[in-house]
Amino acid sequence: MHRVRLASFAIPLTLLPLLLAGCGGSSPDKTLTSVSSWTATVHLATADFRRRRVPTLYATELRDQARSALLDSRRTLGSQPLAVDDRRRATASLDSLHAALASLDHELDAP
Amino acid sequence: MKKWGELALGVVTSIGGFLEVGSIATSAQAGAEFGYQLAWALLLGTIGLAVLMEASGRLAAVSGRTYADLLRERFGIRFFMLPLVALLLVSFLVLASEIGGVSLALQFVTGVNLRWWALPVALLGWGLLWRGTFSAVEQGTAGLGLVALMFAVAAVKMHPQWGMLGRALLPSIPHHEPARYWYLVISILGASISPYLFVFYSAGAIEDGWSPEHLVVNKVTAGLGNLFGGGLAIAVLVVAALVLAPRHIRIDSYAQVPLMLSQPLGKAGVLLFAGTLFITCFGATVEIVLAMAYALAQGFGWPWSENLRPGKDSRFASSYTVFLFFAALIIVIGVDPLALTNISMVLTAASLPVTVVPLLVLMNDRTLLRRYVNGPFANTALVVLALMSVVVLVAALPLQLTGGG
Amino acid sequence: MGRLELANDVLDAQLVSRRDEKIGRVDSLLLELRQGRPPRVSAILMGGPVRAEREGRPFVWLSRALRAVLRIRRSGVTRLEFAKVLRIAECVRVDAEERDIEAEYVEHWLASHVVCRMPGAGGDQK
């Protein structure tokens, strides 16, 4: 019974580290994967919007989310120490997402 | 005739009831990152849930007692606190993510940020629970939940490779990112086999007045209903595999999920997705909060029933009111629904041992179940599930650290 | 002659009033020690403080802290004489009314001060 009493606390104590682990930050590789994923997302959204496959409201929301992801990624990568090649790769990735967003903006603003 | 009606209703409820914010997110992530490969995890989760729901339904129908009630009585207050605390903690997070799911659906169609929708959604759920009977709650979203069938339509329209999908129903080793692969397996299991589901199901059997005459209805509802529901989750995986995976799109935000439906379903895809998300997550919201209130009330011996006016079961009614309000606040303060879903699915999977193992013990108690105790097949299935749940508990933290999104 | 196991059949069992209202659970049993005679079960104890004692010291502290914060002066413990037990089966029926149970104080307070002031809360069945 003493063991059972201890176990009553073992459950929250086991689950608590899991909860905290879920709140952890991103590594540069994870951030870059996310950036290239968002770039592909924006390309797909742009193509679908051109073909009238997505509503304007949704495309606008997606653009806003992607822009927010771009800003967060810039901030994250900017604060991390990266080797020269990695910094170049990161800049190119961020620029790709920026360019993709500009295309989507153009489609959304077009009459 | 009435039994056939109950059967049909049970199956329909399960079809839409299987999908909710967790299963949609985990299935879509699995499809986007690993193609068809994780279909076996969905099948395993579906079968696991069917076995557990059938057991808890049989327990209630034969003994006339709910799972939470028997957990307290047979294992005592000291042990009971273990599954109770685990269930409340984990279900609270899942509840918040479901409210987030409904709010997201409203954001997709109105453009108004989901944080503004969380409290109104909680209020809507509360209103249904406060005024509605158990039948109203159970059946309210049953027929509407069939809108989730649009995932099946979308999957078929994408012309999947059926042979490859069939082979993916068998377990496989990942070709890349093993930590991420196994992390998603655990997430899928957590999304499919949620303890709140069988707490709710066994309480529902008592609310509906089930007896041993309902054992066939129970088997068909738990088995067929969940198989159809699991099929829908596999359809989500298939669509993500065919639309997102080839483009290397990983799901970092819920906003990316509707995009996978634009290819097969056009503009209607986004709207149908919003409708599905709204209905399935709303249904899950009321189920989860009721399960939490049932567990508390039954465990401590309070009056309880959705068919009683709140004045007759004040602590029960106050419990679901408080849980709904605070869960909505989590979304109001800006916690990301997808991040919340991801962590709560893993936590759910990790908490399974304390709810599955006691059920195994109860299902072999002849004083409760008489000749309806588990046979060798049911016992084998439950033992396998119990062992699997322990493995998941041990693996959850390392995989969250190495493979968590 | 029938048999009952106190731990399995009585402890933690659902308690119902003579009118079949749920009034909590058997949280503990009191044995009366009698000089020169065998001990006997004298009472059923119910209530948060009683449960906390069984759950362990941290729960006792938590229970005391909550009662201090909420300024609950009532004991929260009900003692039901075992002689009032009418029947022990899937639940324990006692010769008492729900309003006599001190441990159900929270239910009464919530019903009269909060729940019944809201629309749709009154009456019996929905």
C-alpha cells in the first residue's frame, strides 16, 4: 500500500517531464525543415488559389501563418551560432520562403 | 426493431466519433512524413480501442456498474487516485485541444482568430450538457459526424495504390528518421486509445440502461463502429501521403491541413474540412468533459447523470462547468492547438497502463460478470494491450525528446 | 448464513439513502474495541478528511490547506452508525436521508448557492 501511495505521485511525476519536453525549443535543422515545408506549402496554396481551389479567406490565413513562421524562423536562426555554410543555407531557405510569400501576396492582391 | 435502431445509431456515432483533433493531426502528420507506412499504427490503435470499448461496455451492461465506479470499489481509494489523477490531467489537455479544434474550424470560415472563439465554444458545449439529456448529447452530433466521410471520398478520388496501402497495414521498420517514426506511432496510439473513451462509453451504457441483452449491440458498436472510424483516419493518412508527402510539406500548423483537400475536393474541400473539424471536435469536447465529470462523481459516490437536472447532481454539473471554462482559457491565452494536441496525445499513450491493467483484472471477476467474463481471446488481447501500454510509457519520454515535432 | 468481506464488499462501496439517493461512499470503517469482548464494526465514516487519511500524508496536508483557504469550519466527516445499515449488496443502503449527511454539505451548498440560481437547473429529470 505504501508503494501504491508512492505510485500516486509517480504518475504525475512521470508525465510532468513529458509535458516539459514538449515545450522544448527547435534545433537549426528542425527550423530549416520547417522553413522549406512552409515554402512548399505556400507554393501549393498559390497554385491552388490560381486554380480557384481554395477560398480567399483561407489562402489569406495561410499566408499570415506562413509569414509568422518566417519571422519566428528568422529570429530563431538569427540567435543560434551557425557555421558559414549553414548560415548561407539558412539565408537561402528564408529568402525562398520570402519569395514564395511575395508570389502568394501578388495572387491575393490581383483583381 | 429498437435494438437495430440502437445498433445503427451506435455505429454512426462511432464513425464520426473516432475522428477528432488528435486523430486528424496525427494521421495527417504520419501521412505527410512517412507516406502510407504508418497505416499499421492506425489499425493497431483502432483494434485496441475496439477491444477496450467492448470490454468496458460488457462490464457495464452485465454488472450494472460503470468502470470508474468499480475501479474505486474494487481497488480502493489509494489506488483509485492513480488512474483518476492521470485521467483528469491528460483529459484536461485533450479537452483544451478539442476546444482549440472547434475554434480553428470557426477561424477558417470567419477569419476571426480562434482565441476569440474558445469561450463561446465552451459555452455552447456547456449549454448542451446543462440542458440536454444523455441521448441529446450522444445523438446530437451522431448524424452530423458523417460529414467526416468526406475524407474517404477524398482518398478514393486521389487513386491510392491499394496494394501498397494493404502492405502498409503490417508493421514495418522506418527507412528514415526512426525517432520521429516511433514518436508518431505513440502519438497515433494515444489519439486512438484514449482512456476517456471507455470511461465515457461505460457510463453511457448505464445512462442508456444497457443489460446483458445489449451485448450484441455493444460488440457491433465497439467493433464495427471503430473499424469504420479507423478507416476514416487511414483515409486522412492516405490523402496527406498523396498530396503533402511528395511536396515535402510537414504539418507544423493546423492551417496546413485543409490544403491537402483542395486537390481532390476543390474549394469545397476547405469548407468540408472546417465542418468536419467543428462537428467531430465539438462531439469530442462534450464526451471528454463528461468523462472527467463521470470519473469524479462515480469515484467519490456523488449523484450523477446527464438525465438529471443540474440541481440534483450539483457537484457533477459544477465539475464539467469548471473543466470547460479552464480548458477554454488555455486556448484564450494563446497556446497553439497543434502543439497542445501533439503533447497530449503522447501523454495519453503514456498514461494507458493505469487504466488498461485494472480493466483486465475486472474483466476476469466472476462475481461481477458471471458467465460473461473474458474468454482466452479477450484476455490475450487485453494482456497484449497492457504490455504495449507499458512499453509506450517507458518509450514516451525519450521519443518526445528525440522525435517530438 | 451469508458472508461478507469488509474490505471487498463494504469498504469503498457506494452508499445510498433509504430513498436510493447516492450519498457518497464508505470511506472508512470504525471498529469498536470492547473490553473482554470481540471488536465489532460500529460505524461507517465518510468525508474528504477521512479519505485523505487513507490516501496518505500529502493528501492530508492538501485537504487541510484547502479547508484553510476556503475557510471551511465544518468537519466534513459523517459518522453513520453501522446499525443503520439496511442492506449490503451492489451498494450499501442506510437508514438516513441525504440532508443528514455532513459529508454531502458541498452538494447542498452548491445546489442552493450556485447551481439552482442558473436557468434550467431546477426540477428532477431533464
